[in-house]
Amino acid sequence: MDIVLCAVSAAALDICLLVLIIAAYREKHSEKKSWNKLIHHMELAGPDTVYELGCDEILIGRHASADIRLPDLSVSRYHAMLTVNASGIWTITDIGSKSGLFVNGNLVKKAVLRENDIIGLGNRRLVFRRRGGNGQ
């Protein structure tokens, strides 16, 4: 009788573990869909490089530790921070740069970004756009 009880308990544990694995997989898949919807498939595009925006905080600067590294002396080591909120609204903030942060030619400390905005960091210009280019 003890052996049967142990076998039933082991089978029940296996079923519970399988249910947890399936639930975790579904949650991960659902979370990825939600994240992709949140970021609206946006990117920053320069003249020769495209940067995907794959997380909710992105450090832009010249330093090797920056998420988006712009190796240009006119760009501060830690120039700007790009963030997205739960509604999918992207904001860029100057984090103490020497040359300033420009959005569509206007000097800003912080700005909400819209599709096709041009971001100026030192001598660099990046376009905030939908993935795939040209605002499409």
C-alpha cells in the first residue's frame, strides 16, 4: 500500500510540475507580446547604423558601457537616457551632457518622442522611427 501511495504522490508532483512549466511558458510568451506592443517596434537610426530599442531604459553615450555607444568626442560619455513607460510613450532625458540634447533642433532637458523626431547628440543625429525605416 505504501508503494502505491508513493507512486500516486510522485505522479501528482509530476503533473503539478508540468502544469507550472506550461504556465511559465505561456506567461513568458504573453509577456514578450506585451513588451513588443509596448515598445511599438521603435528604433533609432543613424546614417549608417540602426539601434533597436529592446528594453525600458537605454543609456546613450560615448562610454563603452552605454547601451547605444556613439564613439564621437562631441558626445558625452553619458549623454542621454531613453525610457519608455507602461503606455508605450518614449522619453529622452539629458543626463548632464556638455553639448546638450536636441530634439528637432530644439535644446531640451527632457522630451517626449514622436515618430520621426530627430535627436541631436553632439555632432550625431538619430531618427526615432518604427522598425523597418522611413516611419513605416
